[in-house]
Amino acid sequence: MQEIKDLPLVSIIAICHKHAAYVIETLESIRNQTYPNIELIIINNVKDECESIIQNWIKEHDIRCFFIQNQQPKTVTQNCNIGISNCGGKYFQVLACD
């Protein structure tokens, strides 16, 4: 059996933009992945109820991740660039939380 340190790190960038109805389902899907060497970066694009939903989910599941709360809305491209600039993985995937 391979150890996690032998597997390449995959960074998952989850961008939330007013996705309160779907954000938990998206984060649970990421949490339930079977690949063991994942780094999670969550970006909430606007200050809304998603901020507390995400923070509560992180605390509830004791998830180690990097959470970014934008103070001002950004474009999709800007959010992707923010996420990618914080990636440590050999590979990355960007997804929306809807």
C-alpha cells in the first residue's frame, strides 16, 4: 500500500459565490473523496451567509484547509488566480460550489 507521502498532492480550489443552498453538498463531496493526499482551498467571493456556513463546516469536521473570504467580489479569473497562487499541489482542480 502506498503511503500518502508517496502520492502527489492535489489541490482542490472550491469557489463559492452565493451558493448557500449547495455549498455543504459540494464540500461534503470533496471531503468524501477516496484519494488521500488532498489540499483544500475554499474561497468565498462575497460577504454573505456562506461565510458562516463554510466556517461552521470546517469546525464541525475539523477539516484542515485554507479559507479565503474576499472583502470585495472578484471575477472568476481573479478567484482562480488567488486559489492557484495558494496551491501547494502538483495538480489542481478548480470547482464552483453549486
